[in-house]
Amino acid sequence: KAGVTQTPRYLIKTRGQQVTLSCSPISGHRSVSWYQQTPGQGLQFLFEYFSETQRNKGNFPGRFSGRQFSNSRSEMNVSTLELGDSALYLCASSGGDTGPETQYFGPGTRLLVL
Amino acid sequence: GEDVEQSLFLSVREGDSSVINCTYTDSSSTYLYWYKQEPGAGLQLLTYIFSNMDMKQDQRLTVLLNKKDKHLSLRIADTQTGDSAIYFCAERPRDDKIIFGKGTRLHILP
């Protein structure tokens, strides 16, 4: 079974631009969570989607948004990029026959904002 | 408040056992996890323990849970160079958001 995939793997943007990141979960998983990882703050939870509905949200500004499609694929969007948004964005999926309690992570999208 | 604490660095000689410690804050946490992150990669789930257990063993990995002290540890027996990575402890409280520690960087000495 294929793992969690994220595209693109690397991205360079400038301040003020917006960006969309994509995540395809493991087949059969209906829950997708997003995290931001930075050296200073570590791993911080952004949001979780289940069956196209946002189920949980972290403490991030409204510039960070997401959605989930009927095939469980998810996208997250960051508008009006700031330098501090430079980070590794990780997506994780769970559910199906691996159970809801374990999350499997993708390789991440590394975003650099100049 | 929500916080998972772990030491930032650990150095261990190849062949010795590594013990990575973690403390968490939410006594309602149902699951506790250990993840491994190698350079340039995402997080790999190593093992997890349900809160009604106090020990779990999986090959070279042993997880110990002390619920009273909210203390979790990961022991890696016979540490190898391939074990060099950052290890994250995480808890899952009842509201279902997984909370991660800042990670312990394990360095293997020859």
C-alpha cells in the first residue's frame, strides 16, 4: 500500500504570495492532519479533516486554511505569506484498517519564504 | 497547559542501550507515541502505547509508561548507527489533537 504523499516537496515563495500544498493519504484513510515544523517551535498542529469536515484546529491565524475532498485528499493554503511561515509542512493520515489511533506521516513540503 | 517535555540531545556509544525520556501533562491522554525523524524525512511511527498499559516491547524497542508521574520512556537496545535521528514523544488527549515534544536528537558515538 502506498504511503502518504505530499506535493510539492520543495517550494520557494516571496512575502505576500499565497501557496497551496497537497496531501494524498494512505488508501482507506479518511482523516488527514497538517502540522508545521520549525526549529524554534517544533511540531505544531494546524488542523485535522475527516470526511471533508474540519474536526480540529490549532492556534494559527486565518491565513492558514485547508480543505478535504471526497477522495480524502487534502490541501492546505497559506495566504499573504510571511517570512516566519518558512517551515516543513507535514501531513499525516489515519483510519481504515490501521486504526484511528495511529498517524502516518508524509515526507513533508519544505517551504521557504523570501 | 499542554506541554510534552523531552531533553534535546542524547549521545550513546554504538552497542549500548539508549534511553529517551519524556514527560507529558494531560492525564486524560489515551495514547502515547514515539516517532523517529531522519534528516530530510517525515516522521516515522516507531511504536505507541495505550494508557492502560505500563510496558510494551517490540524487538529492540521497549516503552515504559508511568501514569502516576506522567513519564514515558523509550529504550533502544544495542543502538546502531542507523538509530541516529530525532525522536519525538507525543500524547493524544481526549480532544484528539496529538501534541508533540520538541524532539531528542540521538547521536551515536563509534
